[in-house]
Amino acid sequence: MKAEAQIRALLEAPATSGQRDHSQLEAMSEPLLATEIPGPRTRALIEADHKVTSPSLPRAYPFAPARGAGSMIEDVDGNVFLDFNAGIAVCSTGHTHPKVVRAIQDQAERLLHYSGGDFYLAIYAEVCAELDRMTDVGGPARTFLTNSGTEAVEAAIKLARNSTGRQYLIAFIGGFHGRSYGSVSLTASKAKYHAGFGPLLPGVLHAPFGVPVDEYIEPVIFKRLVPANEVAAVVVEPIQGEGGYVLPPEGWLAELRETCTKHGILLVVDEIQSGMGRTGRMWAYEHEGITPDIVLAGKGIASGMPLGAMIARHDVMTWEKGAHGSTYAGNPVCCAAALATFELLESELIANAGRVGSFLLDGLRGLEGGRPLIRDVRGRGLMIGVDFENGETADAVELAALRKGLLVLRAGDTTIRIAPPLVLREDQARAGLQIFDKACAEVSGRTGTAPGTA
């Protein structure tokens, strides 16, 4: 059977379990597994997929989602999983939130596409106005919409060089900013992202994340490598994402801000993973009390629709007409999803992320005391990293959790990231803690439940 026909047959055949409607799926608090994991249809889909897709796709583990509601997601075999990765921190309002779906449907009936880069789309301007309102960049802001987070990074690189007339950029070891050429040049989380693609974008320097400015940037970069007055921008994640959910030392981002101000360097804060309410505030930089010059958004900005944004202060976004643009970015359907997402975030989900995130963080720290293979638990809101003794252990826990119906995801060298939808309920968080503890117990060879998870 050809791959196309094989995939179509899988999608059209009924699932092994009974059909649940949206509300029934959303109301579930724990997984319900109907087959072994992965199930037969998942295995067949993987076989067909490998015949037609790019081998560059990393694929974390054998999971084939079919539909979702809230924090629950069902695979092609009818198995229901508790989602603690949200499509890599993307599904901020949960899976198929009715308000987001309705906004997409309403907009799709009116206008699917017209280029916001060449014509005037009211909904494009409305999204920009909302982002400008929600983002403190030290004065009135302007926004450039993109199709993704990595495009937002590319736009910031171009704007920073254009606005300052300088060429050099500073990023950080462990940082991840995307995979297109400019953004992957800033990325320094894994050498494999650079392998075979050199030479990369010139003028990019890297510093250790969290190391005081007067211990590396000033004495090494500014004194030994390039003068400060030739640096256009410092690009930093307020919490490193793919690099391992690493929080900087208290006050370090303020040091960066002060250094940038002193030398006329733009501070670009990459909030693609940490923004949109994930940490219990709209932007993670708000926890540090700093004001960036440029803020980058993506992932959760439109609940899974392809959208990103670069938000910059008026006096920074000074490039001329035609200097940058995009045919698809700011697509009206994506913009409709974003507006619905903003409303949900501000009305309830940012607060929920803070509240349920604190419950989850406390619970995971409770596990840490009873499971020696856990070395550290850190995070803010629903952006939590659980660090293990080595990468092999983290991988084993990830797969053990999958087999028990909990979806988590590796980050960095030894960390599992916990990044569920922001609609996660406390009963679902409690169920997730119990499953995660059992996965850790399976890997460590121990049995029983750590205190505080029953």
C-alpha cells in the first residue's frame, strides 16, 4: 500500500475506543489507555510517515495525536493522554478551546487570507495594538507579525543592525532561538544544530548564561573580542527553554539591562517559550522588573495557529518601508485566534498558570525528596524543569511516563520540561504528579509513592 493510502486508511477507520465528545474529553482528569503504547495504528502511521517525511524531523517519541480538548489529548488508537507538554508550550489555551475555535471559524467564513504586508488588514492592526498595549518596551511600541518564533528572531536581528548601525550580536550558551540561519547562529544549546551548516551568520558572539557581566561580557567580549560600541544587541531568554528550563540568578537580567543602556546596546528578550502567560505573568521578564527594547513572541500567542511577533519601541523600529515584510505573516485567521487567546489569557489563564503552577511546582519538589534520581526542580508558573542525574535517566522517565499516559518532553542535557496548557486544573495536576512519580519509580527500580502525591 502506498504511504498516502495507508495514512488515509488509518484516519478514516474508527478508533478502537468509544467516541467521546469535546466536553467529556476535557472533563477527564487522568489518562485512559485502550491499547499498549504505542498502539497498532500509531505504529502503522509511523511506518507510513517515515516513507514520506524529512528525516531531519526529530520526533521525541512514538505518539500520534488525533484530537484534544483542554489538557487531554487522544491518539489515533483511542488512548487518552494527559498533556504536560502542550505541543512544546504552544497550546496555551488548551486543545481546541471553544472560544478560539469559534474565532477561527468566524474569520474563515469572512476572509482566509490577504497579505498584511502589502495591504491594510484591520485584524492585523488590532493584534499589533493589543501586543503594544500588553508589552512594556519603555515607550510607545510597534509590532511586526511573523509566521513563527524563529522568524521573529530573524526580524529582530535585522532591525537591531539597521537601527543601531552596528554589526555584532551577543547571545548565550544554552540558548535556543530557532533553526533558520540567523536564529540558529544565535542558538547555542546543542552543537548538532550547527553541524553541517557552516559558515553561520557572522558577527555572533556567545557568553555564559547567568555569569555576572563583569566576569565575562565586560572583561572578555568588550575588552578582548569586540568593542561595546560595535555591538547592536544582546539577545536573551529570560528563562532558557530548549536549553533546559534554566532560570538566571536573581538580578542578572537587570545587570544586562544596565550594561546595554550604558553602551547603547539593544536588549532583545526572547519570550517565544516563556511568554504569553506561561510563568504566571504575561511576560517572564516582568518577574525581573526590567524593560527590554525588543520583545519576541511566538508559540502560545495564537493557541497553536502559526503566528509570531516582534514588538519594539517606536524609536527602535525606524527601518524604512520595504526593509522587511512577509506575505503570510499576520494571516487573518491566525490573528483571530490570537485575539481570542489574549482575551482568555488576561481574563483567567495567566492567573491559573500561576496558581496551578505553584501547586505543581510544590508537588514536584515533594517528589524530589523521595526520588534520589531527581537532582533539581525549578521553574515559574507552568514552566517547570525537573533535572535528573543524566540524559539517559531523563529519557527513560520520559518514555515511562508516555507508557503510563503522561506526555512530558526532554529539554537540555538532563532535564524534563513540564509545560502543560494553561487551562490545566488542579485535579489534572495531581494526577500528573502521581504518574510522574510512578515513572520515576519504574526507572529507579523503586516502588511506592513519595509523600504528598496521594
